[in-house]
Amino acid sequence: MDMLIGLVLVAITFDLLLYFKLFWQFRYVLLIFSTAFLLAAFSIATGYFDLLYAAILGLVFFFRLIAIARVYKNRLHQAHLKQVSQQSLLALNLTLLVVVLLGSYVAITVLSAVVELLVALQAGFSIMLFAFVTNSIVQTRYHGNLHHYSDKELPTLTVAIPARNETDDLKECIDTILSSDYPKLEVLVLDDCSQGKKPPSIIKHHAHAGVRFLQGTPPPDNWLAKNHAYQQLADEATGDYILFCGVDVRMSTTYLRNIITHIKYKKKRMLSVLPVRYHAAIFSSFVQPMRYWWELALPRKFLNKPAVLSTCWVIQKKVLQRLGGFHAVKKSIVPERYFARECVSHDSYSFLRANEELDLHTTKKLIDQVQTAYRVRYPQFRSRIESVLLYISVLTLVFILPYVFAIGAWLIGNEFLFALSLISIIFLTVSHVLIVTVSQPSNSLMAIINLPFVVLSEISLTTYSMLQYEFGEVIWKGRNICLPILSENYDAVAD
């Protein structure tokens, strides 16, 4: 066992040399040596520890290999590559050392007590998550407007839609917007350098109804294309408020009037709406729910990170300008979170759920949901490998292990542990059903049984997102967005 710990310490020593400028130029050689020592340590560990513990070591070792491979890939600016590599290797090596020390010196009896404590904590945490979910669902419900404004009293509104390589979805989106009863409406559609002729033809078809077509310009190298499109739309908007939405959005005739009335009566400056997916495919219930979990299940008020979704959100134009517009978030994958955080600090932001009265729904296809998922996952962790490892570990601990412990406790006949694990499973499942019911009501029954598979899907998509950003390409609307996201990602403002 001392040899195992010694090998790990030697490997860490080689990595620590990378902090010195003299040794950074020999980084490839140093990383080969450190990896060789860790491989030897891992081979010893697999023979000493049980399968579960060896799997934990293997997971940490896998992420460390990714951090090393990033250095060999060498696709980032050298100063930035050095910074992120040092941070990742330090965090991963410390994690690896802690895991090895715990496995080497913690007795089986102590581990048994730790498992009991862990199961109890899981039960308490699942109850807490249930409380947060139910509170969020109640707090975000739209109850209808208590006040009605005349057409003259309502502010002007611009609906801004970025479009690139779109087809019939764009036409249907525009049709629902034009059917609105909102009296002071401007509709802007920006053709973001589409590669075909369909979007301009669709937009021009609606020109007689007042839709204004804008020809977009290619984004600068240090901008994400979507944020650049948003900025161009904001520059052209003449409304007091600007509503940004995607082409997959569908809204009722009263939707725009209802949200602006809510904003005016509640004295808000920004609002975001969680849409409903009425006819969601069964497989979509394995991809999208975790996105809504993190908006509805976390105590975001205390974290100063309000719930926000990019599907449909509206902001007062002068507030957008005062906060620096999209220049302030030109590389952010979720730019609207920055504006929401600034507004919520002045109690001028609302997050609402669509319902029968506030009818907003989305028609995004399953393949688009998957692409969106792996496009946004890794940047939300600020492109840090160690943060992805932590996230996967938390997901496993909170959502997967209760099922593992329940099965294990049942097999060994430990009724106490089985009861605690069952409490965790019940409260997590009820929370999951509530979230799916308000977002994808057609899949409510499926939500009773699919939570573990939803979490496994989230882990797979997050890992795939990391690997694609670090070593492949992430294509959005025909553009590779990897380098704008990875380069100087720590300077991004929004998240």
C-alpha cells in the first residue's frame, strides 16, 4: 500500500513541476512520466481494492487523462492552456490522492458507518429538493393579471428572431406572432448568413404584414454567432421592450399582452418563461428534464443565479443598453443569465411557467434537443474538466446511489437502510414527476420510472459535450463554436 501512495505522490510531483516556466517547455515528457507512474499505481489499486472502489479511481484517472490529452491537443493559446491545465491537474491530483488515502487507511467498519450516514443524508437531501421543487412550481405559476391596461397605456414591443438555415418552423413561428392581439408590435427577423435561400423567401413572404427583414453580418472571431445576431437585432429594435425567441416557439394570441401586462403591473424589467411541450416524444423525456431540474430544484434566490431559459425572454431595451448589451456577454453560451442576475438584484426580474392562461409552447425536435444539450453543457462549467467530474459525481451520489443502496440493503436484509433509500427514491421520483408535468405533461407517466435513465443520459451528454469541445467540433447552425467558447472562457461574464 505504501508503494501505491508513493507512486501517486511521484506522479503529482511531476505535474507540480509544470507550474515553473522552466519545466513547462518539457511538459510532454513530464506528463508521460507522471502518467506512467499513475498507470502503475492504478494497476496496483485494481488488485488491492474492490471493484466499486477501483471504478471510482478509474473515473478520476479517466478525467486526468482528458486533462493531459488537452495539453497534447494544443488547440488553445499557450498562456490559457497553461493556466487551465495547471488548475485541472491540481484539482484532479488532489482528488486522486484523497481517494487513495481513504481507500488505504479507512477500515471497513468505518466505511460501513459512512454508508449509513450517506444514506441518511441522501434521504434528507431528497426531501429538501422536493421542498425546493414544490416551492418553485408554486412561485413561478402565472395567476393571470390583476390589472388590465388599455392599448394606449401599453409600451411598444419588438419581437426579435435570429434565423439561420431555417425552414417551415420560421414561417409557423412568425404566423403565431402576427396573430397576436398586442397593439404596438414590431417584428424583426435577422437572417444570420443563411446558407440557403429559404429563410429570406419566408421572411419576405411576411413583409406585407409588417415583418422587417435584416441581413446579418458574419460574427467577429471573439463573438458567439447567436450573441452577435442578438446584438444586431437589439441595435435595430425600436420597442421599449425586446422579446427574443427561437423559431421553435409558438404562442397564443394573448401571450404578448399578458407578459407585458405582468411586467408593467409588477414593475419588472425582465421576464423569462418556461414553455410547455404538449406533444413531446417519449425519448425527449430522457433529454430535457434535467435542464428544468436545475432551474426549478435549486435555491437560486440564495445563489444569486435566477432561473432563466433562452426559449423566450423579454427585457426593457434601456436596461439591456445600460448593462452593456451583448457586448458584455459576447462569448457566453447563456447570455440571458447575466441580465437576469443583474435585474434580480433590484427585484426587477420574473421567471414564469407557461400554462393555459400564459400559453407558450415549443416544437423543438428531439435531435435539436440533443444538439442543444451538448452545445451548452460544457461551457456552463466554464470548460473546466474537474467541474464536470464533480458534477457527474454529484449526480451519481444524489440520483443513482439511492437505487444502488436500496438494492444492496434489500439483498443483505438491512431494513433500516432499505427504508431510508426508499424515502430518497420516492421524494426524488415525485419531484421528477412534478417537473415533467409542468414542462412535458404528455410524459408524466413515463416520469414515474425513468429518472435514473434521465440522469444517465445527462451524464453521457455532459461527457460527450466535454470531449467534443476539447477534441472535436461542436457545430451550431453550420458553424464550429468550439474555439470562441474555449478561448479565454474564464473571462466570460454570464455564468
